[in-house]
Amino acid sequence: MTWLKIFNNSCTDQLDIPDNSVDLSVFSPPYKSIDGYSTGLVYGLGKNLARIMKPGSRVFMNFGQLKESFSRPFSAHDILSKHLTPGQTIIWSKSIAVNKHRY
């Protein structure tokens, strides 16, 4: 029995991961257009996640913030939410400081 298998892929690639086989996904999409951000990229990511994630799975999205486009992370969340099923959770993570330690 495999307890842990780690994949490191680009979300733009056809993921060679079986359907409904992933418990946890952690990703950091580009957040600047010059770095490659587009709604099409997030849409493709959502399609891939919908196929590979198990029911009740967790998705962690580490997303930067742009002063010029404050709503972009919320827009990405909305796009991803349309693909995932009820019971799957998207967690938008940002770095935080606790007791003077930065995480």
C-alpha cells in the first residue's frame, strides 16, 4: 500500500495522476500577468483538480497579492470553486507572523 506519493507538475500539463486519487494539493499559481497569470490558467487548474481530487480533499492555494488587482485572488477562488465538488475545501494561504516568527 502506498501511503504517500508526491507529484511535482505544472498545472498546465496533462497531469499523469489517476482520477479521484489525491487527498491534498498545495499550489502557488503565478499572480502577475508578466509571470504567466491568466484566467485560462486558473480554469485549467480547476479542471485538473476536479478530476484528480478525492471527495472531502483539501486544496491549499498560496496566492500573492497585487495592489493594482486586489480582487484577483478572489476571482481565482471563484473559478476554482466552480470546478470542485461540495465537501472539497479551498484554503487561500498567505504568509503570517505569529510571536515574531514569519511562516
